Amino acid sequence: MSLFEDWKGRLTLPPLHGLRVKIGRNAVRQLVFRGATTRARIFLNDTPGHDLIKTELKPPYGQLHIRRKGAKRRMMDLPALTANLARDEALPETLTLQWDVVEPLTQRVDTPEKLLATWENQFSFRLEGQSDEPGLRLPQIGALHAIAAHFAVGDKYEPATVVLPTGTGKTETMLAAQVYLRPARTLVLVSGVPLRDQIEEKFATLGYLPAAQAIPGELSGPRVALISGGIRSVDEAEELLKNANIIIALPNSLEASDADAVAELTSGCSHLFVDEAHHITARTWRSVRDRFSGGKVIQFTATPFRRYDQRVDGKIIFNYKLGDAQRAGYYMKINLRTVEEYGDQEARDEVVARAAVEALRRDVNERKLDHILMARTETQARADALAEIYERLGPEFVPVTVYSDRPDSQNRAALAALRDRKSTGSRIVICVNMLGEGFDFAQLKLAALHDTHKSLAITLQFIGRFTRKGPEDVGEATVVTNIADPEAEKKLATLYAEGADWGLLIRRLSEERIDDELRLQNVIEQLKQNGTLAAELSLWNLRPAISTQFYRTKCKNWTPLEYAGVLPAGAETWYALDDKDKLLVAVVAQTEEVNWGDYQNVVNTLYDFVIVRWDEAEDVLSIYAGDYDRMRTERMAKAVAGDGVELFSGDAIFNILNGVELPLVKNLGSRRVGAISFTTYFGTNVTEGLGHIDKSEAELNNIACVGYDDGDRVLWGGAKRRGKVWQQRKSGSVADWVAWTKSTWDKVTSDDDVKNIIKGFLKPIKLTAPHASHAISAEWGEQAQQNQSERQSIFFGGTEKLLYEVDVGIDSIEAGGTINISFGAEDAQTIYQLKISESLPGGYAYERKSGPAVMFKRVTREAEPLEVYLQRDPVVIRYADGTHSYNCYHIPTNLEAGAYPKDQLEAWDFKGVPLNKELIGKAGDTATIQYRAFQHVRDEYDLVFNDDGMAEAGDLVCLKDVDENTIKLTLVHCKGAIGGRISALIDNFYFLCGQAQKCITKKHRGIERLVRDLKRREAQWTVTEHTRFLKGWQRELSYFKEKARKSRVEFEVILVQPGAHADTVTVPILQLPATTELFLKKTTDAKFRVVLNAARAE
């Protein structure tokens, strides 16, 4: 070799032809060299006809030969290229190179083992610069360190879950983990054919890693097997393992393969990578992962949720939140375009498609952006129908369709048309569900949602895909959706509320769910540290009832595993223990003989669930058991916390009712003083039991009581001797139970006088005649109101009405106080008289006075006469004195409120409004009391709804967006003046105050239920081309429905009576709104306003 170079400059080395090996119906592919451009020098060489190239690349590309024309090809240690140069020809400025001798390059990586040897110490944790200097993103580097740390300790591992929002480089993190960890064999599970092909290409080329300078550009790619036709034999599986570093497959492809072949394949793989891991809860996915039990499994996902809130189990080792990605600039703005169409499906599709095509035209033609529109639906038939619409509305964009139930070749052709859009013109794709998670089209920036995504997991995937950064001619994302879609799942939260800040709302939706997940994960993770239960069943799915026993402790240390020593003989148990937070969870199984026959081999297997938590600071032990007796919880407490443990019992248990307003006992148990036996009282009989307790003739043993606490309806239960406390609410996770026991312990150990609490209980008293106070409202009974999720129908003769369409009210009151109750819908009404007398069987009777006979029917039961149903679930009558009754039982509520302060009365001007003309109606009459009320409130609220009619929430329903965490709900009740004049008649206020007290159920049921009712009522008016909306529309209604799930609701009630002036109201009149205000405050924590006429009586 000469001392000085004969040529220097930049050379481009061509890529090597890819390796491809056929194994059965599958293939292994490898790209040994992807090509490179480098600075180089060329020297004359001693080998005849060959020059020596020295590059800046790493070996074996640092030194290469160029063979000239006519020179003999030699097998040398160095690779060789040709440049079409004659032997004596001078080196030109530009060289066109082709590979000549490649064996030194290919032979060094022709087995998986050789390939991995070349990867040793080749990975660099290079962080991208703020000025786009090449490197990996911070979350990618963070995830890699988390993965390495997870597998650094021990030899048995939980599946590791890495949460990276779509668009932050999840796939590249997977590639980086492959190079950095250098697994011997990796099985990669993917969710669909397009994604499978895309992932195969990424692994073969190593994706962005060379450009990021995380690996040398000349590093050889892995040997990648693509399972496209199943594995037919063990021999094929062995050949795949012999030839490939990475095996990419769909779970369905493995399921369709020979079972022994799959067993061979999985046993030969050291690692399992799961892409889009929210699918892992599906059977086919889990069956593959189960083969790697205790092995090295890494689950990559944008969200740890699948449809229907199914969780991705495993340990979340890295959670990069959507908000983190937004703050780091990995996401661009999303523009939400909403349309509102309540017509049939075709009309809805037309409106969505038209708005989407308009947006695409604007982006492509005006903004010169390289955008693609995806129209998403849920069925093939719908996709075909949408294709016709888009072909008509946007023919220049050559729509194509993609869905799974068609040949892959057709889908590939459609996608190829999109990729080659500048020549084909194709910019619209109609797909069923999605193109497949992870499908990487940076230009997919417009989406038309014809069928709203109903899964949190898929929603997050969808949003991520449409906000990832793209090339310079790719702009902000736009999503078109129809907010009138009744099928939109509530868990889409505020994403589809028009005008919302999507950047904020997307972060709220995902992070709140994932934060909840992490709180539970912290408990589960600690529990898994000790015990065998986690290996038997998922701790995530444990759902304890909300109950406990408390024990005071004196021990310095606890011995939780001693619980097993008190279990019944023969019981088998599995446990999980958190030593740090002193929490034990156990499942106990035992068998018993059946009681319906004498058989040796037929037994019942009973499973019990136990939780034990010791709060060392508070010296209290909390125990939950599915069956407290069978689990011997008192003995268990001594075993766990020592003989000095003491059951927390006695009257203090009833402190659970401390702060509960208007407590009404549902059932109670008591023991006569000096007696041994107990007596249980239910329903109206509780009055007798409470009477004995008041007279100190009996002591209270157990109770279940309904009431109101902090504006919500609650039901608590407690047992004095057994020390058991429970609350009726939806079962939660173990973490929820832990939080509940902490707050409940604070409640039961308060210093309040329990005897005073018990004395405040409401007691039903049997009436022998109608109650003397004026009846002001009637409403459906407790069961009917609580079962509204179940279909309940009212039949007026042959006319069926759903329960929510039927209003119950006071029609009139007879001279002796007998109440006539109205059951009415828009076009049907029946009046029943409630008679109360000692001479009647049971002390009461319902007698139909007018209208058709009424039948009550639940979907699960036969229809029955209304008067029969009301014996079980009686109508609730409310009275002017604040009390209420059902059938012939009166509840004397203590609401001594005095008189409503006159200085708090408001005065409005009703000039030009007839004082007995109440309703706006469908005609939109503005000269009405209701419209004048609307004029006064409209500037204060974002939405005002005319809800007047049967079963109304109020004449006006008003909603206001107070702040990020608060919604204000105001119900306005209006009533015309008797005689159309200002007077001192108390009758002007009976109905108003009755409506106000009746509406507490609207608050307790929640905004979501209220919105559903309002939409139903609006739909009935829409048919006749009228609307109930006075301000705002369906978009605002949907917004409040979704926001209410995570927001506090301020409640307010306004009464409007223009038939009175502050000077005309008497003390009895003022007592009525005062009682109503106190009732609303105790039951809903509501604010209350009373509006009268500013004008005086003439």
C-alpha cells in the first residue's frame, strides 16, 4: 500500500441484498448492511488490480478493496467492491460502487449467535438535542433503563408493562431493547397483518436507531422470522429457532399452528415482547404469554386498559403520561369539529362525511398540507355504505376501504394507493374499527368518527395516532364526530364536548384512569412481595364488600400469617402479604358435604375472602371476611395481633350515623333488658323497636339506616355486639377498602354522644286519619325510583308509558284531608284516592276515582294493578310541615325552620305578563312567567332547558360551568297566581314548595341521569319540529354530562311566584319556604331562592 492516498472524498456504499430463507410457509429475513455514505480515502494496493479503501466506518467496513476490470477475483479477508474501472484508469471524482466479495460481511452474522456477538457494546444512550440533534427521546431512554432494572434482580419475573403514549416512540423503544439487551431469541406478538408487516420491516432495518446514532449505521440487522402461514411441525419450529433472532407472529397464527410446534417455539425463546399489550387480556394472547410464566416478558402499550375496563396485568415499570408527552412537544394540537344530527343513520353519516371532506379540501387545497382522512366505522356493511357517500362527496380524493374480512392483497393495494397518493390521488380511507394499532401513517391527520370508539384503550390509541408529529407538510389533526350519537360511551369523557381544550381533556381522561391504576398497583405490588395468592388468581380483580370489624391492639408487632392457624380443619389457603403497609389478603377454600343427599364424592367447595389490615399508628386492626363466622374473625384477630386485642364494639359503633341528616331506620335488632333473645324490626315496625329503646326497655344491637350526608343519600349499617360496620355502596378494589376503613375508623372513634344520635332517628307512626298538614307533593316510592335502570312500564288501559314519562302529583284534597293522587302522562291520566281509616284492612286503601285502570309492570315480572304494587312500594306524600308519609304511616320529620326571612325574598318585574299565564309551551310564548324567569337567569348559565311537563325536573333546568372541577345545577320552579292577581293566598306556594322538595331525587341520581332524561324529552319535541332548548343545545348538554363524572355539583333551587309581594306574605306562608329550604339543605346541601313580584297588589 502506498504511503499517500490516491483519492479522498465521500463514498456511498450500496446496501447488501437481503437474505431470505424459506422455512415451511414462513420466511426468515436479514439485512446485513443497509448502505452508508462516509468519508474515505483510496490507496494504491500491492494486490494486482485492487485498490484499498479506508473509511470512517467500523469494521468490517473500515477497510475494503476495489477490484478493477480484468483483475482476478480473490478470496481475501477484506470485502470487495467493483467500480467499473480499468486497471490503469485514474480514479474519477464520483464512483459508482457495487459489491463483489461479500462473504467476509455475511459469514460473520449468518447465525443468530454470530449476529448477537457483533452487537456487543454497540448501543449508545444518546439523548436527542433541543435543536433536533439526533438521539433517542427521553421517555425511550427512561423506558430502557426501567426494563434493564426490572430484569437485573432475581431469576423469576413478573411481566413488565411499559406505558408510552402513541407517538412517543414505542416501537423504537422495542427495537432499542432488542439491541441493548441482546436476547438470544425474542417472540414478538402483534395485533394484525398490517402491523405485523410494519413491525417486521422495523426490526429488519432497525428503524430509526441508526439515524438517532443510538447504534452505528453499519450495524447488521437481526435475522427476523415472519410467521404468516402457521407452523406445521416441531421440525419447522426448530428451524425457525436455528435461523432467527426475532420471530414475529399474530396470536391467531400461533393458535392455528401445531400445538407441539408452538410449545417448541416458545420454550426456545428467551424473551416475549407484546406490542399493543392492551390485547393481553384476550384469550389467544394470554395463552401465549402464559407459556413464559416467570420469564422475561415486556408488554408495550399506550394504555393499560382494554375494552370494558379490562386491565393489563403485570407490573407497570414505566409510565410516561400523555400530559408528559404533550408538555415535551411530541403532540400537535387536535381540532375537534362537531356536528349535530339526530336523524337516521344515513343522515348522520352524510353530515359527518360532508364536514370531514370539507376539512380535507381545506387542508390539501388551501393549506397545501399532505393529509389523509380516515373514516372509521364498526362493520363491513357500514364501511361499504360509507364508501358510496365519500365517493359522491369527495371523488377527487379516490376513497379506498380497508377491513379485516377481505384478502390481504386488497388491503395492501388500498394502502399502497394511499402511500402513492400524489400519483393516485387517494386521500380517503374507510376502515372498520382501525387500521390496526401502531399503523404508522404520519399523514393520517383527519378522522371522521361514524361510530364512536367505545373503549378507553382504543380511544387513547386513536388520539395518539392523530397527533403524532409528522413531516413539514403535515399540520394539526382534525377529528369530526357527531355529538348527537346516542351510543357514545360515557368513558369518552369530555373529548367530544365542543369547544373543549383537547390538550387538557385528553390528559385528564388518560392520566386520571392511569393514576387510579397506579394507586391500586401500589397496593397490589406490595401484596405480591410475599405469598402464593398472586400466582393463583389476579389480585386486580378482588372486589371486597364495604364492611369491616375493628379491633383495638396493644401489640408492638403483628403476626399476620398466624391467620391460617384458626381456619377450619381441612381448609386450604393462599395469601398475599404487604409487610410495609401491614396488609394481608387471603383466599380460603374448604369443602363440606351436600345437605341434599348422602354421597361420598359430591361436596360443596366454599371460597372465602379475607382482608386484614393493621394500622400501627392508630393501634387498630381491620378485618373483612366474606363470612365472618366461618372465618372465625375474632379468633383470627387474636392470632394476628395477640391476646390483648379487643373487639371495638358497643354503642360507639353507631357513630357511623354521626352527621347523617334525617336518618330513617330500615331495620333494627334489639334485646330486651334482662332478656337473652333478640327481636328484629323491619319497615314500619321499627317504630315499636325504637320506642322500647327510648324507654330504656331494650338496647339497640344492630341497625341499617338511610339518610343524607354531605348532600348525598347514604345507607349505613352497624352491629353493636359483633362490632361489624358496613355501607351500601358499589364494591371497590382492595385499595378502596383500605381507604374506606381509614375514614370509617375516624368516624366511629369520634366523641359524639351516641344516645343523641339514636334519638334523632325518624320513626314511622301509623295514621288513623289523614295527616292534618296540607299535602304539597307526591312521588314514586323508593323501589320504583331506584330501579329506573330496569324497564318499568305503566299501562293506562291499553296505553303503555315508561315510568320516567309518568308524573305523580297531588290532584286535590277532600274536605276531610283525604288525598286524591294523580298518575299522569302527556296523553293519559288516572286519579286514585288514598283513604286512611282504622276501619279499612291494613288501615288504608287506594280507590280509582277517574281515568282508566292502571297496571304496573317490571320487565322481569307480570303486570299487576297499581293499587297492589303500591302496597309494596307506596307513593311518598310530602306535607307543608316538612313531614312525609307512605300509605298510612307518617314520618314526623323535625324541621322546625321558623319563618323565611323577608329580606332574603327577591323581587322581579312581571310587567306585561299575565300572572296566571305560566308556560312558554311549544309555541314559544314570551309573555309568560316561565319566559320572564328565563330572561332573569339566562346570562348566568351556559345552558337553559325548558323542562315543563309531566315528570319534569323543573320548569327550567340551568347548568353552568363554574370552574374546572365544579358544575352548578339550578332548577327553577314557576307557578301562576291564583286568580291572576297578587294576594296573600298560601295556596300559591303549596305546589311550588312541593315541587322543590320533590326534586331532590334529580340531584341524587346525578347529572348523567338528568341529561339522559332531558335528551328523551327533547327528542319527543324534535319529532314535532320544536325544541326545549332556550340557551345552548345538545353539545353543551353532552359536555355537562361528561364533565359531571369528575366534577362536584353545586345545587340550587329557585321558586318563582308572581302572585305574591313581600308585603302580602304572611307568617304561615313564610314558614313554608323556610321548611323547604331546611329540607333541601339537609338532603342536598342546596342553595335556595324565593322570587316574588316587585309590584304590589292593586
